[in-house]
Amino acid sequence: MRLRRVLAVIGVVVLLLCTVCAGAGVWLWNSQVISTADEVDFTRPLAVPPLAPSRMESGRRVFDLKAQAGTHDFGHGQTPTWGFNGDVLGPTLRAARGEQVQVNVTNALDQTTTVHWHGMHLPAAADGGPHQLVGPGKAWSPTWKVDQPAATLWYHPHLHGETAKHVYRGLAGLFLVDDPATSVDALPHEYGVDDVPLIVQDRKFDSGGKLDDSPGFMSGVGVLGDTVAVNGTVGPYLDVTTERVRLRLLNGSNARVYDFGFADDRRFALVGTDGGLLSSAYDTDRIMLSPGERAEIVVTMKPGERAVLRSYPQDLGTGPFGRFTGGADTLDVLQLRAAGTLAPRPAVPSKLVEVPRLARADAVQQRPFRLSGHSINSKQMEMTRIDFAPERDSVEIWKVVNNDGEPHSLHVHDVQFQVLTRDGAPPPPQLSGWKDTIYLPGDVDFELIMRFSDFADPNTPYMFHCHVLFHEDAGMMGQFVVVPPGGKPGVVDHSSHLAHGGPH
Ligand code: C2O
Ligand code: CU
């Protein structure tokens, strides 16, 4: 009798506990979804990063960039930030193919940083990766000849173990490459008028209005914010005065993957990706961008109308827990406000530029890359380890796969690559052009083809890594050097750099 009563009590307690647990589980499951659809008041005019002034000095186009601390209004009072030549983000650098550029980087922060030119083909010593440290109060003046198709590139710090923090605080900007041979006059091209850059970054704030970079519950990818800033503007609108507007989208976020579209599901033309224009415009209603990726789209507007750029829920290809890494979120990004009369702009031509294809037959090397946990091929970043050494001017095929249930991507320095195959098939249109960063859904095989032209330096490595910055900082990165034909990798000299005051 007594035993039965005890058992009954235990049963009830267990049942209660289960109910509480299930309730907590359901709550947790649902709490991992953010939606700001139709909830953002677009009351602030979109800031457009100014074009950086430059001057010609002995045949070089010279820019100045100063990393500095400041404060910025994200709608939470004055938030402490970092920026280049200002409080947050940086000016847009712009140079033409064939020009020799020099960027005088000075560091007015109280800690070491670096500035990496993401997507740029350039000598390793000018790349601004974790070996080109710029200590507090120090300067660094890399110079190189711009030689690649017209494209939307960007720059950001790359200090090993600290990239996430530096980018999150606001250090990032665009670098536009101009090249008449690989651009199309019929596309909108008046900077800030009908050709507008959008640096999209999610942010989170603590109760004091400071930037909060703590990772979300079970996120595994680092910080995911509930507030979207575009060029630093929260709740932005853009006054559109032309029938067509070109938006240069950069996912400048640490971890969030966006699936951009419009709230009314209107179609738009995808005309360019990371490394330049596509061979033909792709008519679509969505474009997915993982951290570091870019897309150029052309949107058609009617007089007087409004359109909201939105990021939609998406399949991250990482299984049922995608919601813990932002896959179920809906975020309103930017409102386009068309004027009552719009200046005419030509239709987007269907044929854009020649994109010469790299051929499988030209590849002299194949390399496997398995991304899992915080490792690539089971190895973590080490500043003095060179993982491999392609020969200058050689073509290689990289076979890449995300082997776990987390979102990962692969970014390769120095080159723009092409996707040969995705899951054994030719790439979809949005992956058919020049790329330097690619999102890797779980267990999908990619073959990437690339040529390591022009620059060899056996002692100075380029990086390859996951561009989810929390993963990169945690060691999901490796190093390669490009050697002259027949050459051998040298020794990475990091000691002299440490003299500048390296990362702890
Ligand atoms: Cu955008 Cu290695 O970085
Ligand atoms: Cu990753």
C-alpha cells in the first residue's frame, strides 16, 4: 500500500518534470527565432560610405586609412565603436585595373590590428593577414598593382584570434575595382545615386547600449544580432530617383547568413558576385550570402512605390538545428523609397561580360579540404605552419566539404576561384561567376578551380579559412605559400612581426 503511494508520487513528480522540460524545450525552440518583418520603422536615411580621397604620388594612387576609436548612434545612445577615418566602418576605396595603389594604414587604436584586402589579387606581403601586424601607433603602407576584373571587394582586420571582435566593433569598408573591359555601361554606375553599397551587419546591444558579442544559446557560430545595420544605419531608407538601382550587397556580419529578397517577392537581376560581373544576368527573387560574400543586384522601381529588402528564413543545410544559427529568422533590412518621377535607366542586358572558364584539364593538383568543428583537415591554424605550396601560375582543384552540422564557408586569399561542380553537377547561376568565399551546406561536395598567378613568396603565407569569424578565430584556418615553379616552401618569419607587439 505504502509502496504504491510512493510510486504514485514519484510518477507524478516525473510527469511534472517532463512537462516542465518539454515546456522549456518548446520555449527554447521558439525563442531561437527572430522576426522583424513589418516591424522596422525605416526612419533614418541610409548612410553611404564616402569615397576615400586619393592622390597621385610617383605614379601611385595613394589612400590613407586610420583605424580609430569613436562612438556611433545605433539607436541605443552613443555606442563605443571602431572605424577607419571615422567612428564606424570606413570610406570606399576605388581604383582602376592597372593602377598601382598604396594604402597608408595607421593604427590609432590601443591595440594591434591588421587590414586585409578581401578578394584582392596581390602579393602575400601586402595581403594584410595575421602576419602583417600594425601595432598601436604604428603604420603600414602596402602597395600593389590592381589587376583583376571590376568587382566589389572589401577590407577588414585579420588579427589571428581577434578578427571577430575587430570587425564587430566596426572596422570594415569597401574597395571597388573599376575596369572598362569587365563592366557594363548599361548598368547603373553612379556611386551613391543609382549604384549604392550596402554593408549589412547584424548587431546586438547590452542594456547599457554597448555592442554585445556574446554567442547566442547553442549558436556555435558566435554572435547573432537582432538588429540589422546597413552602412551603420539602423532602420534605413534609401531615396531612389532612378528607374533602376544597383545594390552592392556585402554580408559584413560575423556569423549570420542572409537570404535576401523583397517583402513583396519582386524579382531582381543578379549581375555580379564576389569577384566581378556574371556572364549573364540572372533573374531571381532570392540571393543567399554568407559572411564575406558579395552580390550586385539591379532592382526596378515604379514611381512613388516603396519596397523593403528583407532576409528570409532559409535552409542552411545543417539539419534541424539551423534555427540556432539564424536559419529561421526574418529580418527587414532596408526600405527603398521611389520618388514621384524617376530618371530613366536602360533595362539590364541579358549578356554582361566574358567570364573565361578555368578548365579542369589545366589543373595540375587536386587537394581535399574537410571542414569540421574548428578544424580544416583535422588541423587548426598555426602561425608558423605552411600547409601546402602551389606553384606560381599553376591551376588547382580544391575538393571542399563541410563535414559537420554547423554552418561553414571557405574563403581563399589571393585568388578568385570558379565553382566546377556542386554536388557533382555544374554550379547554379549564383555560383557561376568569380568567387572568393563560398557557403558550404553540410555534406555537399564542391570542386573549386583557381589559378595562383603572378606572385610567389615562399616565406609569406596566404590564408584559407572559414569566414564565420568565430570559427576563423578558433583556428579554422590554414596557410599556403605560392612558390616559383620548382620551388620549395620556406620558413614563415613571424618573429619580426611580433616585435611590433603581436596578439597576446
Ligand atoms: Cu574576409 Cu581571410 O578574410
Ligand atoms: Cu565555420
